[in-house]
Amino acid sequence: MDKRIVLGIMFILLLVFITFIIQGAPYDCSADPRNMTNCTTYGCFIIKASNGSSMAVIDSGGFMDIKGSYTESVTPPASNGNDLVFKNASTGNNVTLIDANGSLYLLGTVTDDAQAYCTAPAGSFVIEDTSGNCVAYINASGDLFLRGRLCYGSNINV
């Protein structure tokens, strides 16, 4: 086989592999003034602190902005009473926590930029679009699924 064809095939495979690796990586928005969510075009689920500032936003496209950082595969810290806490209904244990600073703690992992509608496991907290399609969920194991992208360090302005 011609060396140019072999090199061309290897180059295409490398591009596919790089695209697969990059897709789904949460995005650091702290250096980028734009947000991933779009509340004008899509409806939004907004999580606010007691002072009225937005800590996190999930739009009906399945994009999520959080003000702080995110941490996967950790036991969420105990709530101080000013946090949004998701618990496993069977065990009563915290599986996900969004604190008053907008930081996200997940017992499980993030799957984002899936670009497909989801089928949430039973017992999940689900966000749907206006047609009833699942675009995001947090399940009983503390896994976060997003059809769109997770943007951390966001300057949320809704």
C-alpha cells in the first residue's frame, strides 16, 4: 500500500481520536466572559443563593454554568444550610452538592457534551426541554449527565 495512503489514514484516525478526547471535557469559563447557557432562547432552571445571586444555571438545551469549580468522585461536603443538596433516596447520603459559592461536588462523574437526549435512571433529578426530552439529570449515584457542556468559573448573569 502506498505510504501516502497509510499516512493519510493514520492522520484521519488521529483527528477522530483527538475529537473524541476533547468532546465532553467541562469548559473553564473563568477566562472567557461568555456563558454556555442561553436563557433567552431556552428556558432555564436557575439556582440562587439566599442573597439572590445565581450559583448555577441549567438551560433546556442541556448546558450548565456554575459560578465556582467542580469536583468529581468525592463525597460531597456536609451542607451548611445554604446549599442545594441531592441525596440518594435509599441511603439518605448526599450524592451531589452545589454550595453557596456555586461550586459543584459530585459523588459520581460528569458526562457532558453528549449531544443526545438522555434516558435518566429511576429516581433521578431530571431537566427536560419544552418537548419533554431529557437534557440533563443527576442520578442517585451522584452522576451528572448534560446534553450540552458544563461551564465552570462562569460569570453567571441571570
